[in-house]
Amino acid sequence: MEWLKKAIRVGMEWLESALDRVCGPTLNPLSQLGALGWFLFWLIAVSGIYLFIFFDTGVTQAYSSIEAITHDQWWAGGILRSVHRYASDGLVVVAFLHMLREFAMDRMRGRRWFGWVTGLALIGFIYVCGITGYWMVWDQLAQYVAVTTSKWLDALPIFAEPISRNFLSNAELSGRFFTLMVYLHIAAPLLMLLFMWVHIQRYNYALVNPALKLMIGTGAGFLLLSLVRPALSQAPANLDRIAATVGPDWFYLAFYPLMDRIGAVGLWWLVLVVFVLLVALPWLPRLRESPAAVVHLDHCNGCARCFDDCPFGAITMNSRSDGAAFSAEAVVDADLCVRCGICVGACPTATPFRRATALVPGIELPAFNLEVLRDQAETVARTLSGAARILVFKCPHGAAVVPPAGASVGVIEVPCTGMVPPPFIDFVVARRLADGAMLAGCREGDCFERLGVRWTEQRIAGERDPYLRDRVPRDRVAVSWAGPGQRADRARALASFARALIRPQGATQPGAPAQQRAPWREPLARPPRLVRYAALGAMVIAATGLLGFFSHTPTVRLRADTDAIVTLSFSHAGRSRQECRRFSPDEMARLQPNMRRVGGDCPRGRWPVYMQLELDGRVVYAGTRQPAGLWKDGPSTLFARFEVPAGAQQARVALRESGRDSGFDASASAELNLKPGQNLVIEFKQPGGFTFR
Ligand code: HEM
Ligand code: SF4
Ligand code: SF4
């Protein structure tokens, strides 16, 4: 598992680094996939509401109403239909990329299982929304979706009557199922919205709106695609004919052709195994966690900064329990705490200047004791020498720190840069432990602990409590945000910071006075503007092109051009295995009144039903269907569909339902003249026997 995670991580890192250079970290779509998912949901919801206003929910009118929306008002309904379709495809891509990324970054193990498991439920909702959506159009694709989905559901032993029998031929088609789909297509997104809300319940300040420019760009991409390749219906559904090919939306319907290969039961097993494996992933293997954050009440003044800064909602502010003169106290829920230490960085009592008393802050990670951290900083600082002595506080999730030539670098690892309280930075600079301090964390906009990078920047810039004091020269405090794939950027930042520290004081911090509270940072090396715009254009064309292509193509072959289809079906109870035995008058008198069945004693259990079809004397189908029910006393059901060559042929169909070894209980013959694509339904019903239609 670890090698897979690593391989995906390397690929993702490469892609993210490239996107950082093209779009800039704030517009990098990969670092805001969850938020993009929310944006796409709203785009789908708004376009869907518009379509629903003009959509006719009757099975016979659905197709024509969608045609009218698409062609009579192409400039509104037509475009919105395409946006609805492509944004739905986009949501599948975004959800899977988001999932892949959280897996690769290992952000779903231990206490973080909740986001993963609720995310899996969201995938289920996305598919229910998409499949019911395709059903509603009632074109050839909808027909394929309806028949294949029914076949899949029928493989579950829970339906008394196969759903597929609703789609035998146009004569059987009822609006019942269709109406159910329409309701499902409205209910599923509403439930999905509820789950999206549940999904982010354990995150403080969850990012649900992507950057404005990214939203505009994504919307514009869909608009462009809608104009270049509008979403159109295929030919209207006709259950009496089967199209030779159908163009499925591969984002939603890739499983359908697969089912033709592995069968309905095979697909259920595949889905079940993949689902169980995915649900189990957060515990494979179990994450060994250090103890959760603890509150030292004697040092907590109830200021609630830890509560404000905890990215995982693990802290609540309760009424004071120790009688101290403060109104509140922090309480940590160990089941929610991911041990990031960001609360320690937020606590105003976490100051290393204190010497008279022990360095015990209001809140602390027992495995990363602040006193030990201060000792470690002093010890590492003593090993530094020269004019550019740099103390780096590094998180374990970002790029490695490679000391540049000419600089003396000491590295201290902390769970997250957000754990370093600003007074610690002050301490390093004021006590001259080093010439400069660097906080080296994850890629910008992509902090492993969600908010560590953001809070660190804001605390140093004096925008968030606790501030880094103004007396600390910001040209001696650097930040470096780089993912594991950005080693070169980190090395460049470190070398550049070392050079800046050697320059005369005051000459190292360029920029307007207003920016002077911001930490020192090396700008990301990006290609010239023209190259960036060209790369961005190529990316948009590639992304929209892929969406546009796989939304309709490649097509799936449903039958050979010269073939017709035969559908065999029945829902029929075979004969009882034993005849009923009538009660004698004596027996009847002895029985309780409620047990006196007029028909007598009828043992449960029926014979299976065997059916056979011959064409021109050749057996083309032979199958036995077992009776339904726990006691095997229900009807046997069949829905079998297969290809046969078109043309004139003699058909003979026969059925056995009495457990006999040879011969048949019912049979019929017919002269057929099948046309290519025709769907011939041969059904057995009692009373009436066989029908060919
Ligand atoms: C409609 C689909 C989805 C939407 C809209 C969505 C949205 C979000 C949002 C907004 C966040 C919070 C991001 C932040 O502020 O840090 C998030 C986190 C997360 N999502 Fe999703 N998500 C979706 C699907 C999924 C799926 C399919 C999975 C995986 C099975 C998943 C797994 C996670 C995990 C593990 C986190 C938490 C990461 C952490 O602990 O920092 N999500 N999602
Ligand atoms: S930040 Fe520190 S002092 Fe403030 S409530 Fe949290 S633990 Fe208490
Ligand atoms: S260690 Fe992190 S998750 Fe735990 S309480 Fe502190 S800020 Fe919250």
C-alpha cells in the first residue's frame, strides 16, 4: 500500500508543482479540489433548476421537452443543459482526484477517517444523481441505462419481480419507474448536499469557495465546451428496437460495458470488494499516534485562541472548572485531535523567555514538550557558526532542507510550523541563537494540517493573535512553503535567505513599509508571462477536450449491424412439488378454526421453471430459473436478452414446470422474419401461454 501511496504522491507532486508555476499557488486547482467540488455542485444545482422548469416529467413527453429546451432556446436552456452535463462530469473528475490526493497525502488515517468515509458516501450520491439524470432524457442512452441498471439491480435477491420486466417492450413501459427516477434525481442531490455538509463538519474554516478567478475560469471552460460541443440527446428511446451502438458518458457509465463482460453478479462483487477496501483504508495499517494535546489549567487563561486556531474542531471552551478568576477553559477532545500542535502556537502563555518558572503553556502536545523544544533550539544553535546562521523549524510533510554552501543551518522538526509560537521566533532572534529563523512548511495553500501555513503567515504579519512582536526585524524571519517535490525551490529559498542575512541590515527587505511586517520569502520561480498564458490555454483545452470526448465517446456496440435481439421473459410460479392433501371431516373438526384451510394441507415448495428456445431446430437458449422466496414457493422469473441473426426462421419455445425429466408442459411455434435491430419479446404468462411480439 505504501508504495502505491508514494507513487501517486510523486505524480501528484509533479503535477502540483507544474500548476503552481503556471497558475500560482492561490489558483492551483489541485490544492482546492474540495472547494471546486462545492462550486461544481452549485453550478449543477442552478442549471438543473432551470432545466427542471421546462422539463416535462411524463415518460412520453420527457424526450420532446428536452429537445425543445436544447434547440428552441439553445442560447439559454441548450447552454445550461450542456453546462449541467459537463459540470457533472467535472464533479466526478474532481471527486476522484480529491480522493486520490487525500489518499496519497495520507490525510485520511487515524482521527482523520471521518472525511474519508463520508467522502466515499459522496461518490455514491454523485453516481445516483448522474445515472438517474441520464435516465430522465429517455433517449437511446437512457434506454441502455434503464435496461442495464435494472439488470444489475435484478442480480440482488431482493426484488420479487425483476425490474427489467418494466422494459420488455413499449407496450409494457409504464411511467411508474420513470417518475421514481425523476424523484430520485431531485432527492439524491438534496441528500448529497446534506452529506457534503456532514463531510466538512470536522474542519474549522473549511474551504468551500475556490478562488474567484478559478471559479470564473472553470465556468468559462464549461461555457466554451457547451458552445463547441453541445450536449445533445441520442435518438428517442424505443424498447421495440435496440440501437447498434450507444455513446455513453464514460465518467458515469464506464461500469455498464464492464458489466457485459463480468456479469451483473461479478459487478456487485467488484463494487463490494472495492468499497470495503476503500472504507478500511484509514486503518490499513493502523496509525500509531502520540498522545493528544493536553490543557494545563494552571496556565490557561481561557482566551480561546487555541479554540479559534484548531483546524479540526478538537477544542471547546467550557465553563471554568477550577475556580480560577477566568470565565472559560479549553477542553480537548482526544478523538478529534490529530496532534498537529497548532493550538500550542496559538497559546499566549507559550513563551520561552520565561526562566524563573518551568515553560508550561496552557496547552501542549505531551510528545513535543515546549521546554524540550527550547532546549533543542539552544543546543542546535550552539552548533552553528559564521555570518549566516539559520535555525529552521521544519514540518515533516514539506520539502527536505538541504543547507546551501556558505550558510550554517540547524534544523528542528516540529509536527507543523503552526506549532511554533511567535515568541519562540522572537527568542531565537533576540537571544541571537541564530542570525535568522526560517519556518519551513508544506506547499503554499496545501498545508498537511490544513491551516498551519496560513496561521503562521498571519501571526508573523501581525494579522492574527498571537502576533510576532514588531521589534523582531522581519528580514531575519523567513518562511518557505514547498512540497516534497519542490526541493529545488526550498534550497533556492534557503540560499537566498542566507545571502540576504549577510547583506547590511536594512538592505534586505525591499517593498513598501506596509509590507514590512510580512516575513521574508523567496518568490516562486515562474516562467515568463507569455509562457504561462500559453500553458494555461493548453491546459484548459486539454481538460475541456478530455471532458468533451469521454462524455460521449467511444461508443459501445450493443449488437452486430445485421443482428436482431430476442428477449425471453416470464414471471411464473412452477407447479407445487407435492399435491395438496384435503383434510378429512374428522381432521377438520380437530383443527383450530384458523387452521382449517379449504384447499387442504399444501406443502410449500415449487418446481423450478425451465425454458428453451430453438431457432430453425438449433437450441439458442436453455435455462432453469429457481422459485423465489426462502421456502422456494414464489414465482420463478426470467429476463434474458441475446442477439440472433436477422431474417426468416422457425422458432419453437417450450417450458417445463412440473419437475419432469423430459417433455414439456407448454410450447409454441412461430414463423419469424426478424429485422436488424428488432427486439422480439417472447413471454410466457398464465393464463394465455406464450406470446411473440
Ligand atoms: C462532492 C464531493 C466532495 C466534496 C465537495 C468535498 C469537499 C471537501 C472539502 C470542502 C474539504 C475540506 C477541505 C479543507 O478545507 O481543508 C474536504 C476534505 C476532505 N475530503 Fe472531501 N469532498 C468530496 C469528496 C470526497 C471524497 C470522494 C473523498 C474520499 C473518499 C474525500 C475525502 C476527504 C478527506 C479525507 C478530507 C480531509 C482532509 C483533511 O483531513 O485535511 N472527499 N472535502
Ligand atoms: S490558547 Fe492557551 S490560554 Fe488560551 S484558552 Fe487555549 S490553552 Fe487556554
Ligand atoms: S493538536 Fe491540533 S488538532 Fe489537536 S487540539 Fe491542538 S490544534 Fe487541535
